[in-house]
Amino acid sequence: MRDVLCNTSPLLYLHQLGRLDLLPDLYQRITIPKAVAHELREGMRLGHAVPRVEDLPWLAVEEVEHASLLRLVADLDAGEREVLALAAGRPASLLLLDDGQARRYATMLGLTFTGTLGVLLRAKQRGFLDRVSPCLDRLQALGFRIAPALRASVLELAGEPAR
């Protein structure tokens, strides 16, 4: 099984959907850099609905070597920079990223990635999720931006009718 490295937003949104269980079901073990663990703890401190890192036995937190070099990428937050840095040392890994700019950097680095919507699609394909459309509705209610064309594409790939 390939390494799966995750940024904050897929953990946050899957937690808020009540479907964080999909990550260990699909990938067994997820690795996050310390910056992502810090972002989750900070979100909890501020009262946001975020998962508690210590309660997720399938989640490993790793230190990123040479993280200071990543400060040059000023248009990404610390979690995104550190996930990309971990992945650069593991080019066969799968990244879970939602941010468009982080995905552009991942593409430039030749890295493979998916995001929250990709996780939901894979869960449906593997039988862990009956329908994707209620999850998309809930994500949009939570403020997750999904362009109409992307929503239609996701529903088509899931074999569900678009509304």
C-alpha cells in the first residue's frame, strides 16, 4: 500500500460530515506533518469542529526535514507546504489536498493527489458509502466550494443523477 499524506481540509471536512472513518477504511494509515496537527489543535482551541489527532490511532504525525526551505512558497499555509515537502521525499505517495494552489504545486512536482471529493468517490466505488450526493450537499452547506460542473462530474462518476 502506498503512503497517504494528508492536509488539514480533508480531515476537517470528513470529520464534519461524520465520515472520518472512510480514511482508515480506504487507506489504513494516514500521515500528516506536524503543521497539520498544529492547525487541527489550533482549530479545536478556537472552538471549531475538528478531529482530535490523539484519538485517531490510524493517523501518524511526522516531522518535516528542511521545512525552512518551504517558507519560500508564501502562497501556501504551513500545513500545505509541509505535506508537499513530505511528498517530495516520497514521490510514490498519494496526497489528500483540496487547495487549488497546493494542487498546482503538486502537479509541478509530479505528485499524485486527490481530495475530499475523490475520497468520497472512492468510498462509493468500494461500497463504504451508499450515495455521494448527500455528502456534497452537506459539504456545500459547510462552505466547501464545488463548482456546478465539478459537482455534475462527481455525481456522474458516482453513477448518481445530477439535479
